[in-house]
Amino acid sequence: MLKTLPTRLLAKAEEVAIQTNRLNALRLLGLGDMTWGKALPAPQHIAVVTSKYWGPTPRQLTVSFMESTPIDLQDRIIAHLNAWAQTSCVSFVRTNGIGTVRISRGPGGYYSYLGTDVLLIPQGQQTMNLEGFTMATSESEFRRVVRHEAGHTLGFPHEHMRAGLVARIDRDKAYVWFLEQYGWPPTMVDQQVLTPLDEASLLGTPVDQTSIMCYQLPGSITKDGQPILGGTDINTNDYLFAGSIYPKLAFQMTAGRTDDWDEKDDVTAPDLQAGLTKTGLTPAGV
């Protein structure tokens, strides 16, 4: 789930976003066709809210935990946060101090604030919530939930809120389904599902219903009766897009994989190289 700032902090959020990455000013000023001094890359299947964007230079986001958390669980969570770092120059690193990203496993469900908005959250509060996560939590849940929330921290909004997918959802049926399944009131459904994102604020198109940033929604709440498939892990297009907006200085291909490639992942370095070539994108330094 995407956690939003209170209205009173929205103006401050714009100021902080620009201080963190001056390129955010381009979007806020309406210069939406520019990124880091170049034209937009070829269309990709995921989006980033460019006014919350960390910027294209390498960055480490420090991570701390709000509650006493076993070190093996800390390591496991951070490893899944860093799944994006296989193609992205933004990574997550543990700190013994107060992290930029602060994780709680307490009540509140699963959520993260969006991109640079995490800098506006008081240090005594979490920026990401992973309710009930333990070492007994399944690997599939780590991949589905932790990687999704890490995507929000990187500035990726909900893919199912792209206009093309929202248009397929029956509003009245959605209200009933989310109330029955999650206890969400209509205002929450509006905020998390039914309000289309402003395409002018996004970098990335067309939509991809298998992105990790897309909810799984049943055909019973869509106008055409077909489900919105949703994503259960970072897919190839997600990796490609993350690598295009957060480019690594170089792509070191070793034994068919990137240096820090997770052997359990299905997408190989040649897959990514081929995909980048197909979309007209090339990793920096190659």
C-alpha cells in the first residue's frame, strides 16, 4: 500500500524533493519532457512519479528497524529491498543509527511512503511497515510484499492506478469487494485503487498489469470480467525500467549475470541486455 503525506506537508515535500534531486523541479515546473538532460527513454512498463524521484546518481538509503529485530531477519528484509539494486544504482544498507528508511513490523499492514517523501517522516516513525514479518514468513511473501514496498520507496506508484487499468474497474463492485476482503472504506479504495494517476507526473508508459507494483484484482470487479493479473515479483520490465531511470555506472557481466545477481531470480543478465537493446536503452558505461 502507498502511504501518503498529510496535506499540510505537501508543499514541504516539493521543496525537499527538489533539494534532494534538482531534476524534480522540471516536473513541478511543467517541463515534463526532460529527465536528466535527455529526452525520455523509450516507453517502459512501469512508472515513477518524477517529482519524488531520487535522481540518477548512485545513492545508498540507510535502513533501520523500529523494534528489536533478529539480525537474520534484518538481513533477509534488506536483501529483498536490494533486489531492485540488481539493475538500479540506488541500494539499501543497514545502519545502527536512525535510517532514512525505517521499518516497523507492528500493526498497520504493509505500506511505504513514496520516494523522497520518506524524508518528511519524523525520525521516531516508520517509513515502511511490514506487519508481522518473521523468518517464518514465506519466501513468496517476501518477494511480493517487501519488493513492492521497496518500489514505492524508489518512487514507483501503484501500476493498477494507471488510467488504462482504472478504467476497467467497476467502482461499485470494487467498494464491496475491498470492504469484504480488507475492511477498506470507500475513501481508502478511492485512494489506493480508483483514482487514476496524473500521467503528466509520470515517467513510463504503457501500463503493465504483471508489474510488481500492480495489485491482483479479480474479474468480479472489472467491467469486462477479466482479472487484472497483478505481479508477485519484480518482472523483467520492472528491472529494465529501474535500470533506465536509476542507471548503474556500468553493467559488469560475469558468467552471464551481473555482479550482484541473486541466483534465485529468473531473469538473467543476457535477458536484461537483450531487453535494453530492444527498447533502445543502454546501461551507462557500456
